[in-house]
Amino acid sequence: MRLPNNDVVIIGGGIAGLSCARRLNTEGIPFTVLEASDRIGGRVKTDRHDGFLLDHGFQVLQTAYPEAKRVLDYRQLDLHAFAPGAMFQVAGRRFTVADPLRRPRDVIGTITAPIGTFVDRIRLARLTHRVTTEGFEDLFQQPESTAMQFLQAEGFSKTMIARFFVPFFGGVCLDPEIRASSRVLQYVLRMFAQGDVALPAMGMEQIPRQLASDLPAEILRTNVRVRQIADNAVTMEDGSVLSPRAIVVATEGPEADRLLGIPRSRGSISETCLYFSCDRAEWHPPFLVLDADGTGPINNVAFPSAVSPAYAPSGKTLVSVVVLGHPDAGESHLLFRVKDQLVDWFGSEAAAWEHLATFRMVHALPDQSPPTADPNTPIPMVRPGLFVAGEHGSLPGIQWAMLSGRKAAEAVIDCLG
Ligand SMILES: Cc1cc2nc3c(=O)[nH]c(=O)nc-3n(C[C@H](O)[C@H](O)[C@H](O)COP(=O)(O)OP(=O)(O)OC[C@H]3O[C@@H](n4cnc5c(N)ncnc54)[C@H](O)[C@@H]3O)c2cc1C
């Protein structure tokens, strides 16, 4: 295969690689992006299936992400927001807990929902105030513990932790024991408080597409897997070699470990996402519905087409169901258990919901238990001319993939002088 021997090779065409490419492009530095799969986007992809839009796992854009606000054109993405809050499924009933300032009509329900005490609400309001008024970067300088230890130290009741924080934060970090870092918890609370949880009208893949939209098409090479990096030469699976002046590894953590020969990644956390279709109905809420009973297997259910109608064809609703982890038992066994729980939550009509697809993501996110890296620090050079972007040495998520991609590009620009 003949590829241009550009100054920089970026390995991986996910959000981090594309963000790096954008920054280099503004400086006029010649680069090539090598992407192993058939399209850009990495973990942020959307498939079309019989008129439905199926994101690769339930994913959302938090509009408060500082780097996303800086770089993305939200208007062009045509963002549609979930209602600010969530529904909690407790003992056969659903309770709405919403941000009282943005959804005053749910104030009474929010106060009376059986997810903790009145004092817990006050503690949550105080904590939210604290994390939204502190400097953003300061959140990542604080002493660290697991989220569970932090919440216990903050005085939250067992019920509030089990029924609110475990399903909510456990769902965000795909971590039912909420061992993720207290810094990540505070950052997540801040993002939820300061913005919307949104979907681009035509699916999450519109985000990487927008990042790539200004890049020259010929520099994005798909179906090109890098086999190894040695002596600053990049060898592809077909044996061809590139020798750029700088290399940016922007793959997922475990693959970055392999390519760099530095075992730094934190272990993988998995997600299984099942999609169903049903007839459109008025009651399908634009809220995330969370399992506060902890009976499983479901962590959360969402109705993406109730948020952005383009996710389903006319007259239909798309239902997304998230199961944390990567259950070993066969597909039909998991489907049976999920259907059983859906009927329990939404009544017998859920038995007729048609299964559309299942996405099993073995490496959805890395483990985020302490100690975690400060994602705001500059990107160091791994070896002369070799840089890394993405979650390897940072944190996972669209915000950090974008920021680390830009910072890696800035480190490359410094290095190339
Ligand atoms: C199910 C799920 C839900 C999520 N939910 C959210 C959410 O709601 N909000 C949020 O902010 N974040 C969420 N995330 C996390 C977010 O999607 C990721 O952190 C982010 O997309 C990572 O981007 P990246 O570019 O660092 O890595 P990736 O997206 O993993 O991109 C790496 C790219 O490198 C390519 N590659 C790998 N090896 C090679 C090789 N040898 N040669 C060439 N190319 C290679 C891969 O094919 C891939 O395209 C979620 C992730 C998943 C999976």
C-alpha cells in the first residue's frame, strides 16, 4: 500500500485521533490518520437498522464538556436534550427525580421519591454547589478515594447511595460498585448540573463526522491496522512502513499499551446494550430510567427516539437497554432475563417489544478507580517523536478524548519546532 510519508502519523481515527488531526490541520502540518476499522469514530458510531439509529452502546454528549463547547458546533449537530433528571425504578414503581431549578413541576416528586432522606437532598444540593463553584481543573487536584468512600464520608445515607448514586454513577462509569475515583464523581456531577445530556438528532456518530468535516479526505485512511511501532517507524499489517517525524498513538488503552510496549492501561470495563422497537406511545419518557432496586440485569433503559425522533421510523419507538458488564451466558438467556425485567417495569406490553440488536463492548471504558491521572496536564513525549492521546494516561469520555487529542497535537507542534 502506498501512503504519503507525512510529518505526523496518527494511529486511530476515534475522537482523540480526530481532535489531534484538527489541531495539526490548523497549523498546516501534513499528517495521516491510520484507522483499523472501516470508518472513523472509534467507539462513537451509529448504525442504521431498518429506519432506526443504533449508537454503539448507549452514549450521550454532555453539553457542558468544556472542550466540546469550545470545538463542536452544537447547532449543526442539532442536539436534542433528555429531560434534566432521571426516573428511578423502586419496588415496582417509577419515581422522577429532576433538577428543581430546570424542572420545577417535578419538585414535589423529587422531594418525596424513596431514594433517600430529606437531609440527603440537602447534602446533594450542597455537594453540587461545591463542585460547580470550584475551579474546573481544581477538581482533579483533590485528594482521591473511591466514590463509595467519598459518599460515605460526605454523610449520605445507605439508601441514597444504593438507590441514587449506585444506579446513576455506576451507569456513567459502568461500575456497579462505584469504585471509580471521587474526582470523576465530582466532575460528572458538575457536568450534569451545568448542561444538558443530549443526542445529536442523527446519532452520536455525527460528533466524529463533524470533527473530520474540515480535514482533507485523503489523509483519513480506513481499514489500515498498525502492527507495530519501532524506531519511530510505523509498520502496517500489510508490511508497508511509514517513517514520520512524529507519531501519535490515539487508540483505546489496551491497544496503546501493546503498540507502546508500556503496560499503563487500567483494565477494561464492559457494557452490553440491547435495542428494542415498539409502537410509539405518549408515555415513553425523555428520561433515563434507572434500576434503583439493584436486582439487575438492567442498569438503565432509555427511549432515544423520545428525545430525537429520527432515532426511530414513524410510529415506532427505539428502546435502549444497558446491562453492565459482559454476561457470559448465551444471547438468548440474556435476552430472556432482560425481557423479564422489562415486563416487570413496563407491564405485559414489553413482552412484545421486538429485539433489534445487541452490542457487546468488551472494552467500553477503562477502570477509573483511584489513583487516576490528572487529565488537564500537558501530554508528555513518551519517547523522542512519540506521543499518546486518548484514555492512556488521561481519563475516558468525549471531553477527555477531545482535550488529549488537542494537547497531543500541541506537544507535536512544539516538538517539530
Ligand atoms: C458503550 C459506551 C458508552 C459510552 N458513553 C459515553 C458517554 O455517554 N459520554 C462520554 O463522554 N463518553 C462515553 N463513552 C466513552 C467515549 O466513547 C470514549 O472515551 C471515547 O470515544 C474514546 O475515544 P478515543 O479516540 O480515545 O478512542 P476510540 O474511540 O477507542 O478510538 C480508537 C481508534 O483506534 C483504532 N485502532 C485501534 N487499534 C488500531 C491499530 N492498531 N491501528 C489503527 N487503528 C487502530 C480503533 O479502531 C478506533 O477507531 C462511552 C463508551 C462506550 C463504549
